[in-house]
Amino acid sequence: MPDNSNSVIEVTGLECGYDGQTVLKDVNFTVKRGEVFFIIGGSGCGKSTLLRNLVGLHAPRAGDVKFFGKSFTASDLSTRRTLLKTFGVLYQGGALWSSLTLRQNVALPMEEHTALSPREIAELTCLKLAQVGLTGFEDYYPAEISGGMRKRAGLARALALDPDIVFLDEPSAGLDPITSRKLDELVLQVRDSFGTTLVVVSHELASIFGIADRVIMLDRGAQGIIAEGAPATLAESSRDPRVTEFLLRRDRVRVPGTPAV
Ligand SMILES: Nc1ncnc2c1ncn2[C@@H]1O[C@H](COP(=O)(O)OP(=O)(O)OP(=O)(O)O)[C@@H](O)[C@H]1O
């Protein structure tokens, strides 16, 4: 029997799609506490679709998603609400409210979901923004800061309720390599400081090889997972050309310990 005692997410028999189109079927995997877990694969293979089904934005056609052993998919509204508070999501582009300052954006989840006093919320908001290096920008609007700063503000908002799990959808999209690397470092810092589990959708090799403990690779033709494991191990020992072609793209960063291609 698999040891699921340390699992924070368990996905079994998941099938997702749109109208008449099946995107993924029979998807099974677990994510362990404190892991930096990546969902990877080429364009259109269903990474974002899987993420939306995991966080409850879309209802799976079949299968189950469990958080901490509790079914999210089959739960009633009140259990769902409780489970929703255990995770935060950083959407592509940061998805901040443009009419609110960074301070107001980060405070919003606390105002909506906690009984904290305005003073406590104000203090925690400053702390969250400091954690992502945005002290001094509390009263800026999203349009007044850079793309990388918007991502960091989005991460601060995702961390607002001290979640056990944070989902990040293509965090590097639209960022230059240096800014992207800084965001990766921040992701590791969050994990190391708070023990947060991070689930990242990405096709960026620098991030995959830089910070992922383990990945699942999706494939459009297979409509599911074609590989699972540590990225360096998969790059070195997978015999599936779909996996090696993806992980050994010529423009990729070097796998530690291997010669540059
Ligand atoms: N809202 C939607 N309605 C209908 N079909 C969709 C929708 N979103 C995605 N799809 C389809 O589902 C499939 C998987 O798309 P998805 O965006 O999940 O892939 P992805 O791996 O995240 O791609 P990318 O890396 O390009 O963002 C594609 O065929 C896409 O056209």
C-alpha cells in the first residue's frame, strides 16, 4: 500500500475537460508536505486545466482531489470553505485588483475570512509585503509597479491567510530571467521559512531544474501524466523521447553535474 501519511494533496482518477473535449483522464498523483512540486509539459497539455480543477475553479468530470485526507471534490459547502482557507493561489499576471493598493489587495482576504481587528490586519499586511520584499510600496497601485513586483504582491496576497499550500500558475510568465530567478528564490524562501507546500505550473526549464523537488509531466496526446520524479533524474534516465526532448531542449539551463548541451 502507498504511504500517504505525509500527503497534503492526493489526486485519484481525475478526469477534466470542457464541453465535449476531454483534456486529461485518469490522473493520479500525491504531493507531500513541504514539497516544491511542479506540473510541467508543453503548451496545451492541460497544466492550467489541472490547476483549475485542483483549486475548485472547475469541477472535475470524474475522480477525487483530497487535501489533508479530506475530499475537496465531494465535500459540502462548509467543508469546502474550510479547505479553501488552507491554500492560496497566485494566478498568472498576479490577478490583483487594479483599483486597490497593494496594502488593500493583501488585506482583502484577511478582512473577508478572519475575525482579526483592523489593526492586526494592518500589521500582518505590512509583514506579508515585507516577506516578498515590497516594503515601501504598500500604497502603490498594481499599475504603478513592475511585472515582477506584481507577481510578488500576488504571492503576498496568496500568503495572506498563512496557507499550508500555495498554487502558482506560470509564475515566470512575462518575466525576464533575472526577475524570474528572484521569484524562484522567494518560492524556496517561503517553503523553508513556513514549511509551505508549493504546487507550480510551469514550462520554464530554469525554474524546473532550479527549484522543483518533483514534477509530473503531462502530455497532450496521452491526455495524462507521462513521467513523474525529480527533474534531473528524469532528464538523465527517462527513456521516453517526449520527456527527454522537453527536458533537454537546447536552450535549457544545464542540469547540475552534466555537461552543457
Ligand atoms: N476555458 C476553456 N474552454 C475550452 N477549452 C479550453 C479552455 N481552457 C483551455 N482549453 C483547452 O484545453 C486544452 C488544455 O489547455 P490548458 O490551457 O490547460 O493547457 P496548458 O498546458 O496550460 O497550456 P499553456 O502552457 O499554453 O498555458 C487546450 O486544448 C485548450 O484549448
